[in-house]
Amino acid sequence: MSAEFGRRSGAQGRISQWLRGRRQKETADDGGREALLLAVAAAGLPLAQAAHPSGYRCSCDRVGCPTPARHPVSFAWQTQSTTDRAQIERWARHQPQANFITATGMVHDVLDVPLEAGREALEQMLASGIEVGPVAESGDGRMLFFTLTRGTPEDEDEWWPCELDCHPETMDEHPGFRWHCRGSYVLVPPARLPGDLTVDWVRGPEHALPDPLSLLEILTDACARHAGQQDTDQLAAWPHRH
């Protein structure tokens, strides 16, 4: 079962409702967590166990964990990642609080953008009839678009790193944009983050994975507008000095 999208109303086709948060928590608490994880695996997305919140900290033993509740529990997560139903059931029942990650670059990639930019892009895609696959929202302000993987290019230089927005030479062209491919991972719903935040489906894994290139232009344009608006807001909020 996935969170449902509210109907768009009016000429602007605004997204009227985002069913997240409490409903997802209730689903996870009443046993739906395992069903959601198995649905992800049934869609072919490999899973591995991840850390979970422990108060405002991470369940791992690392002091000052930089990514609390967002990382795999094992360094062997790439080889452990699986779609095997029995293994996922064992993990889910043995560690009922654990989050799960899905390893990208095998079957699927994930286009990871700021939340407001993602919502704008998703509305535009749906209004334009573009095929959109599974989409998740993270309570820490990101939206995840699940797509087919780019495969294995013959030229290793063609790989686009998930740190795309972290390098100065790419900031202007792809502000706030991350492409998770080979060697990366993302949390899958239902997941919990410190501060009572969650990761929830907006469109569930039953939706077919699209070609990432079919979404790329709209997402990068939305990220650029989002970054531009942030700059404008910051300038407007800056106190005038005399």
C-alpha cells in the first residue's frame, strides 16, 4: 500500500493533498511496514538493513554520527542487498525498528532533489502526462524520484556521482541535485529519522521505473528555480545597513 496523491484542482493543477506522516506511521506500527518493504523487493529494488533513530541520535555506536539513521549497518551492504523475500522478512522481524536502504546502480537509480523543487517538478510532470515512477518524500527536506539505472557505460567517465551538487564546478548547472547511481543508496519507506521525521511514499513501488533522462530536464530546471528563489529570499531578508 502506498500513500495516495490528492486530486489536482483548478486550472493550475495544484497538488491538493499529501498523505504522509501520521498515516505512514500508523501503517508501519500495525504491521504494514513489512508489507511495504516486501513490495519494494517485489518491484526488484534490492534492500539492506540500515540504522534507526535512538532518541535524537543514531542507533550505531559511532560518536557524532554524521548521517544518523540514514546509513547501512554493515560495510558489506552492497553484497548483502537482496530482493529475497525470506531474508527481508527475517531482517524486519529481528530488527523491528531498523530502517532499510536500497542500493542504487544495479536495477534503479534515484534522482534526489530539494523537496519544494521536487513537488513543483512532479506537478508539472503529471500535468504533462510524463510517466513518473515511485516517488518518496523525506522529512529532512528531500524528494526522491526512483528511475531505471543508466546501466554500465563503457566509458567510466560517463558516471555521474551522487555528490553532483557538492562540487563547485557543478553548482550553477545542477543546484541541489543528486543522482544516486552505482555505489550509492537511499532510504526506502517506511523509514524514521531523528526528530520524529519520516520517509514516506508519495507514489509507491508499484509504479514502473521510468528512464531517468525523461525526468532530468524538468528536475534540473525546478532545482535552478528553487535555488534562485532561495537567493532572492535571502537578499530580501538581509537587514539594510546605513
